[in-house]
Amino acid sequence: MVKPHDICDIDLLTRGEVGSKDREIALTKIRHLCELGHEPVLAAVVKLKVRSKSRLELPAIAEASLDLNGTPIRAHAAGHSMSEAIDLLVEKLTRRLRRRRKRFENRRRQKINRLRNKSNYENVHYEESSEERGEQPGYSRVPAEEREVVKHKSLAMRPVTLEEAADEMDQLDHGFYLFFDCDYDIDRVVYRNGGGLLYAMPTINGENLPGDTRPPILPSSLVLNHLPLEDAKALLDVGEEPFVFFTDAPNGRGQVLYRRFDGHYGLITPAN
């Protein structure tokens, strides 16, 4: 059988007590995914980590990052055992690769139809996964008074449309995505709720939200909060959402404070 493209070497990083059998299984399954793809994989990194079992129910973490012809495809999963985490990781990556190809094919068909002056485009049906229904690995339990902002990302956000931001969120395996909306010149967040539905915030009156090439994106009841970081932490601790969209900057740029798997906070801010 002739492979459609060359397969890159896979970098494997481990932390904690990861057995040699689990390492071999992870490399074999990720390499198999790379071989089945229809685009060249320029780089691949797999991370396997076993955390202390004393404070959490799902100690095994498996992560992967594929450079798919210049586009990052990432996924992570947690399990009771490393083999379980690896299987879940492979399932997530498989869904992302299939979804990427479906969207590419669907948009190509739409482009052809537009050239033929057709107005009705074929909708793509996406089977809802357990991940899209909001099932996420558990967090480490850290008392609120001990939680700290242990990771601060400053992003140079290029202007994108809401639908492009939703695609990027899915490709990166994130539950939310902070972006600069090029149609309205504001910072926004697209996210999945616990039921797997897609939402955009803040809501813009009269906006025609995307819904014909993906599951529909719905207007969110959440708003941009104007409050200092300490108050954002308090709001995150008492609320049901996994993040808080807020601003305390003089320029009014939106920021996201979120809960990390280790129980602490992460902070995302625009670079400009």
C-alpha cells in the first residue's frame, strides 16, 4: 500500500510512571492516524503524564499535537489508566481529522455551487460526540484560597470571523476561544456549554449567526464583565462556567480567566 505522503517522526514526552507498553501503544496509534490522513503531517508530539492519585479521580493524561500541513490539530484526554487516556485521545483526534476533512469538502462544494449560481447549499450533519455534549475530564481539587494564576498567555489575535474562530476552537481541542471579531471590531468568545451547544458572547443585536455549514452558533446570555482580576477569580469560583470573560484594562480589551486541570487559574489576554 502506497502512503499518500511521508510520515514525520513522532516526539514522545513522558512524565511520571508511564510504562514502556503504554509508550509503544501511543506511538503506534498516533502513527497510524498520521498514515491515514490525506494531508502531510509536518510534526507530531505526544505527551503522556501520570499525576498523583491522592487528589483526583483521573490521574492519567494523554495529549497530542499534530502539525497538519501548517494547521495545528490538538487533543487531550484523561483516564483512570494510561491505556484508557490514550484510547480517548485517539478518538478525539480521529473526530477532529474527520471534521476537518468534512468541512473542507463542504466548503469546496459551496464554492463550486456559488460559481454555478446555486443558492441552496448542502448542509453537513455532525454526529454529536460525548466531548461535544460537555463531558470533560475532572479537575484537581485545590481550595479556592490556594488557587493562583499559574499560566498567563498573551496572544496576538489576528482578526477572524465567528465561524473561523469556532473552527479554530475545535481544531485546538478547546472548550472556549478568545478572538477579535473582524466583522464587529470587538473581542469575543465562542464556547461550548455543558450540553455541547455552541455559543458566542457578547451578543450583537441583529447578527446573523452561522448555522448552515456546522451546528448552529447561538447567542449567549453571558456578558463581558468589567471588574478587576481578583473579582473575576471570585466570580469563577462561585459560577458554573469554566471561564470568565472580563476586562480590567484601560483599553477595554477582553480577557479570559479559566480553570486549569491542576485546579489553578489560567489567564488569556490580547497582546495588543
